[in-house]
Amino acid sequence: MDREQKVKRFRSAISIGMILAAALAATSQSSLANPDFTKKSGKKCVHCHTGEWSSHKYTEAGEYYKQHSTLVGFVPKPQQAPEQPAEQKVAETPKDKQTAPKKK
């Protein structure tokens, strides 16, 4: 194989690699996350994503968007109120009780 053929094969391999990389990037799941969406929707990234936007961890709204490609019709589930801690009993110290002065 002469030098010219090697160069042609190398260029072909590079071209195929670049095409495969572009196809992978175009179909990648993380390509759905778009910071421009925040400008268009007025929502912050954390409305749909937990952690880094590329972490593939979504909030309830993010899961809805992933399935429907829109937030139109999304209704968040009502959140349950957190349980209140048991009331702490405060030691009674009535102000109206006065201690008798000590006799010497």
C-alpha cells in the first residue's frame, strides 16, 4: 500500500468518525435539555432537572416534559404538608409566683 492510499483511508476513517459523532450528539438524550428553554418558558432549570442538567434526573415536571415534549397540561400533584414535630413542653415558670426571702 503506497502513501497516497494510506492518506485516503485515514481521511475516510476521520470522515466516518465525525459523521458518527455528529449523529450520536444529535440523538443524545441530553440534547433535549436546552438552556434556551429557560428564556422561552420563564422557568429555571431546576423546574425540570435535579442536579446537573445532564444528570438525567428529573422532577415531576421534567418527567412530564420528557414524555410530552411540552409543559402544556402539566398539573403538579399537591404536596403533602410536612409533619409537625411533637410540641415541646416548656418548664412552667409562672411569673406571679414569688419566692419567699430567705431568713438568716
